[in-house]
Amino acid sequence: MAARAAGLPYGIKFYKRDVQTNGAPEELKAVHPLGRSPINTDGGKAVTESAAIIDYVIRHYDGGRLQPDVADPAYDDYAEGSAIQPVVLKVNAARIGEGAAAIEARIERELANDLGYIDRCLGATTTCSAASCPAPTFS
């Protein structure tokens, strides 16, 4: 998304994770030892984590056009740090099944809270960029 918003050419490579463990394949670990995704490769540099990738693209290629105002109180790594937690819990709860029933209501409340916040931040806009949205890691 960041490369597209900055008008850069880009490609997408998909790595198939292990069906049993959800672990990274060796091919992805060859790109980055932790086998994490998403990952952005630029020359010999590999950058992982959505917020870091967006920051990298903005700093190296965008000329500041999409750079959020760091003085804005809404500026933070909200999507990577806070908003992702209930999403990860929801995914893992689905894998656990009935054993996660006790936390389902809490997960749903947190998801609704985060999605409501994102909706309010976007307002009437039809696009989201790092400059207009404090949760810029949608894709």
C-alpha cells in the first residue's frame, strides 16, 4: 500500500506457511532470519512489520508527501501496537475453538472499539494515507 501510494513500482511475493505450525518456510527465512511478514526488500535491506515498512517508504522515496505530522496527538504506531492485538486474538481464538469461548465477548468488544476508532479517524474520506490516518497499515 505504501509503495502504491508513493507511486513506486512494486511486486508482491507470497510465501506458503506450514499448514500445521503456521511457521515460515525456509525461503522466507532466507529473506529475513525471523521469517516474518509482511516484509519489504529494497536492494540488500529487508524491513519487517507494517509500520516500519510504511515509515521506510515515506522516508526514502516519498519526499515527505505522505508523512504524518508527528505533533498530532493521534500520531503513533496504533495499528501495529494496539489495533492488531484483538485481530490476532480473534484469529487464535478461531483456531482454539470452544476453548476460547470465555474470551470471545472481550475480543468482540475490543474489535468494535478499534474499528469504531478507525472509522472516526477516517471520517468521510474514501482513502487512507499515512498523512490522513493514524492507523495507516490497512491493506
